[in-house]
Amino acid sequence: MPKKKKKKRSGRRHSRCVTVRHLTGQQAWELVHPRCAVERDLDLEEAQKMLQAGEPELARDELLWMLEECPQMIAAHRLLGQMALEEENYPLARGHLGYAYQIGLRALEQAGNPIPVPYRLPGNRDFLEAGRDLAVCLERLGKPGTALKVRRELLRLDPSDPFGLRSLVQSKRQEPPQS
């Protein structure tokens, strides 16, 4: 009788999912990326070097491989989304950037929606940059209302406004509503 294969279970939830941690002694929260993402930091650097060397197809293949191994790797989704945005492939950009943004939002929601989530903390940067770029993508897709919601959420998460969104959000408030 053949042996049944046991499913490999991780005893630690954070090994596959993004979580959130409170920084001791600070009023700040930081995303904690899954082990599979942290283990691929060198691969991510290689993909960035490929892009800088003018090899976007090689970089894309590398990033897609990383996502096969680690679907919650926010940095890989963000980079693929930025590449698609530069290529004006807005539906693809929206997919990757939106997924990266949602991964972070889901982790924050599971932690009780803590704020602030400052850009100055390395664990938050890819998530917040994905949100910023998602808003640009949504505008190019003709969805300014949804883009505004994303920008407002980014300001709520990091009131220090690292992307200079406050004036843009305030100017949109003064415009007549679009149908």
C-alpha cells in the first residue's frame, strides 16, 4: 500500500502571509513580509539590474518566477505593475499594483487597521508605492473617483504625505463631481 503524502503545513502564519508589527516605543506600524519574500531579496535586486541593463523580458520572467514561489511578494507585484504602467498596459498594471496594494490593506485590516504606516519604514515602501502608482493607473483608465479613494487612504495611512498627495486630493474636492 503506497504511503499518503502529508501536506506540508507551516506552523507560522507569517511564513506565507504579510503581517503587521508595532514598533516598540513609537507610534508606527510596519508590514512584515513573508519569509519567502525576504529570501528572494537578492533575486529582486537581480531583476532590478536586468531592468537597468535594458532587459525587461528577462526581468519579467524572473519576477514571475518569484511570484510562483511567493504570491504575496508585494515588491515583485509592484515592479511588474510599474513595468506595465511604463508600457501603457494599464489593465495589467492595475492587476499587479492593485494586488500588491490589497495584500497590504488585508494585512492592516487583520491587525485592526492601525495607523500610521509610515513610508520611512522599509517594510512599508513597496506597499505605499504600489498604492501611489495604482492611483495613477486608475486615472489613466478613466477611474478618477477610485484613484481619489486610493490617494485618500494613502494619506490616512501616512499623514506625513511622502508623495505630496495632499494638495492633489484637496484640489479634487473643489472640482464639481464627475458623472
